[in-house]
Amino acid sequence: MFEIDIITLNQKDTLRQIQDVLGGKLIETSNEFNLIFDNEHVKGTIKYIPFDWGVNLLDFDIEFSKDVILKIEASEFNPIRFIYTHNGDFKHRFGINNEEKLVEQFHSLIFTNKKGGFNYVHFPKNKKLEVNIIQIVRKKFLQKRTTNVSLLNDRLYDVFVDTDHDNRFSHYGALNLRMSDYIKKLKKIKSKGMVRILKIESIVYDMLSLHIEQHNKFLRGVQLPVSLSKTELKGIRKLGDKIIKNPSFSYSLEQLSIESALSQAKLQDGFRFLYNRTVTEYVRHIRLEAAR
């Protein structure tokens, strides 16, 4: 097992401190930093992109040969972290706790710590990991003219305005398959230079809004559809992806029900939960998007 102490003034320091322990090559291109690994301990990439107003992206696409724990001190650089697990899983705990909490695939975590505290992020060995982390430095973000945190729910509002880092906060989110759509969009961006960074930044803000929307749903008591299991929702998600790839096919509710081995009622519940549309509305929407 590797335990890496992360004591930083900014997230770029995080890459260097990981590099000191695990090796790798750090490459900078157009304000995008990639720490690339291909050694006995780790293979893959950790990407870091800073944006304006204290927003940055830290993206893991990696596999470790041994368990890796990042011991992150909540120093002057102590952002709110919005994490989504597209592939694999990881565990998290605060330094005051001994019990780690699992963040499964397609689940999220929002957390920040008190100044001087420690965060432990535990990545397992021999698993393909795709973990997306959006970080918000509060003092800078609140200076953004269009930032109006008063519109947030009370709990997130208190977190955003805690610029002296007097409190710790964590929220372990439920299954969220919509978020993975944005991860796929990030990976498909082929542009270079400023255009690439602008496209990535746009998707990062879309993902941030989804994190906040999901937390709002949690406070309102919105749960997963009781008629559907997580496995069934993942199956419905695969149907949605299939429709995106081949929108011209003549889909029907009956045919999709047979293919998925789910009742038509369950299919409708699942599509409404994942896409806010019935099956027919979703197919029509995808066709219109393809035509556009």
C-alpha cells in the first residue's frame, strides 16, 4: 500500500506530490496538465485543468497495482470537492473517523473539511478507475459576478460561504447515471488549445449543476423509483445509449420491453427517472438532436 501525504497550496502541487511517490511524466499543454504513468505501480493518467474563479478539474483514468491512500491536509487550499465515480469505486473518511465509506460506481460524494483536518481518499488496487473531481475554491468563486449562492439550499449555502473553513461537510449521493453522459462527452473532445479548454469548462459547470440538483433532491426526499433496482436502471441506461447510437431505428415500447425483460410500466418509470421523458418522448428527442 502507498500512503501519499498531500499538503498543497494548489492542486498542481497534488500532481507533483503524487509524482514524487509513484513516478510518471508530467506534461503541460495549453494550461492542461497530464501526469502519465506506465510503470509497475500504476498505469494511466491523472489530468488537472484550472479554470477561472477558483474552479478546477482533477480527473483520474488509472489503475494501481497496490492500494493507494491520499492523505490530504485541509490547509489554505481547502476546496469543496464534488466527486463522481464513472468506473470502479473508492473509499473516503475524515481524519476524525476510522470507518471508511464506500463510493460505488455511478455514485457521487461532496465534501470539505475543517482547516487543519485530514481527508483520506482510498483507491483500491487492480481496478480500472475513472474518478472525476470538480474542486471549488470558495473565496475566489464567490467573487464571480454571476455566482449567487443565496439560491442554493441552506446546507450547501452554509458550505459555500464558509470561507474560513470552520466546518466539515460530506454528502454521499445516490445512483446518478446522467452524470456519466458528461464524462463520456469530456472524453470525446478532440479540439485543441483554447477551444478544448472552453468545451471542457462548459461540461464541468454542467456536472456541477447536476451535483447540486442531486443534493436538492436528497433534501426533498426524492428516492430511486421503488419499482426498479439499480441493476434494472443500469439496463435502461444501456437502452438509452443504444438509441443514441442508432436513432433512426424504429423503436417501440413493446420491442424495448422484450429486449430488456422489463415490463412496459417499469421502462416508463426508468426513462422518466433518468431522462425526465417517456420512452416515446426520449426517442423523439434523440432523433431531433441527431437531426440538429
